[in-house]
Amino acid sequence: MKTITKTKKQYELWLNSISPAQGHEDWIIGGKIQMLYMWKNQYGTAIRKHDPIRFQVGYEDWKRN
């Protein structure tokens, strides 16, 4: 049986698709409000760039599910 490989890019795109509402406290990443990413609804990209440990932990958990 062939398993589907889940990539970090897929995880980032999935996070982008479920971005929190603008102005939500989840947009405070790395101690700063990530306005540019918030306007573009790029939550996954913001997490990957500004909190890589959080991104990696989430990615590992996402792969298991």
C-alpha cells in the first residue's frame, strides 16, 4: 500500500487556508503582529518564517494525523 507523503509546503498551504480572522490574537507571532501576512491571509507562511519551532511541532503533529 502506497502512503501519501505530507510535505511542509502542503502544511503551510493548509494553515493559510484556515487563517484566523483579521485582528485575532493568533496573528501575534514572534512577539509582533504580522500585519502583512494577516492582510494576505497567509497564517502558515507567517508561522513558518517567524516561529519555525512552532511550525515544525505543528507539522510533525499534522503528519501523524
